Amino acid sequence: MDVLVLIGRILFAALFLASAAGHLTRTKMMAGYAASKGVPAAVPATIGSGLLILVGGLSILLGIWADLGALLLVVFLVPTAVLMHGFWKESDPQTRQLEMVQFQKDLALAGAALVLLALIAHAGTDLGLTITGPVFDIN
């Protein structure tokens, strides 16, 4: 099971690390998109969210307080779903559908991050293939 969880952690973290790179290297472009969605202070928000998902992704990838890293990703994903992918605001059917897919994707990833948090916090050091144990203890 340790190897399967490690592979899952790598695959899961890869998405967030790539996204963090985009937030931190294409900040102006991404902040422009965020501003068009009504996000206040779009540049600091883009940098802050990029750092949040970078820390969360690295935490999960490396197994350093990976449960906390998963929680950080939930903190990013749920507001992002609501602020950036408000499909209910769209009148064009195609745009509405695209935003709904993105909204659902973010919520599904948040759900997966919560499952990962629970798994790591419950298994503790028995999970193996991590650098540290969990921050949280769910038994």
C-alpha cells in the first residue's frame, strides 16, 4: 500500500506544482484573468495562491506533513471553485458548461485532498514512504 499511496501522491502533487509554476512565472497574465473574474487584489492573490499550492503540493509530494499540505490545497480549491468558476453567472451555454466543469473539477480535487488528509492523519507513521509523520491525528 505504501508504494500505491506514494504514486498517488506524486500524480496528485504534479498538477498543483505545475499550476504553482504558472501562478509564479506568469503572474501578470493569471492576475489579469483573476481580475476579470472579480478577484480583488488580483496580483497579490495570484502570488499568494501560487505559494499556497506550491507549499501544499511539495508537502504532499515529499511526505512532509502531507496531511497539512492536503488541507492547504482544500483552502485553495474551494474558494477558487466559487470565485473563478461561477458557472451560475454565465449566460452563454458553452461558457456556462465550461465553467461548470472547472467548478466540479475543483470541488472533486478538494474532496480528494480531504480523503488524502484523512488517510494520512489516520495511518500516521504506519503509512511509510514519508519524511515526517502527520500533523493531525484522526483515530
